[in-house]
Amino acid sequence: MFVDGEHPTQGQVTLVQEGEQYFLEFAEDFQTDAGPDLFVVLHTSDDVIGTTDPPAHGIEEGDYATIAPLEAVTGTQRYPIPADVNVADYQSVAIWCRQFNATFGAAALPVISEQ
């Protein structure tokens, strides 16, 4: 479940494994504010918001892996995790504004659901 960072962010996220490929899936209830340069990232901390400084909750290079630009600020979405990203190295997913190094919201990385 996403929690607010610099901006209101909510909704469910699931980590899915299909064969050797992993995907992040945002549920229909996902919602965040619009902003510039928004990305989906995986982060090494299990509490990105609690371990970063407000109000921006900026993240440090080396602590995250960029997955993809955020497709939409609401609704169901699916992001393939690149093969060179080891999911086991990360504990959370975040919505991050690269331009201002601001974390809009984050969620603990859920248990893998195999399909």
C-alpha cells in the first residue's frame, strides 16, 4: 500500500513473477499527484518516506533502480522490471520526481506473486 511522501499517493502494488520476468502491478485504486519527470523506482530501504528528509524525501544515487517513467497518475498499470535489476536487492517501490529529487509516495515491496 502506497503512503504519502511529498504528495498524496495511495493504492495497492503487487510484485508478480512470470517465469524469469518480474513485473510491478499497480491496482485500480492507485493515485498520486501529477508532476514533472515522474518515475517508478525500486529502493533499498523498506521505509523510503521514514528514512528520508521531508518535505521532498529526496533519495540518494545508488539506493534505487529506475524502472520506467510513470505512465499515469491514476489506475491500473504494469511495469516490467529490467533483467539487470535484482529484485532481492530492493525493499520498496516509489514514485519519484527526478527533476526535483522528490519522492511523491512509496510502498514496501510486496511478496512475490507467481503467475
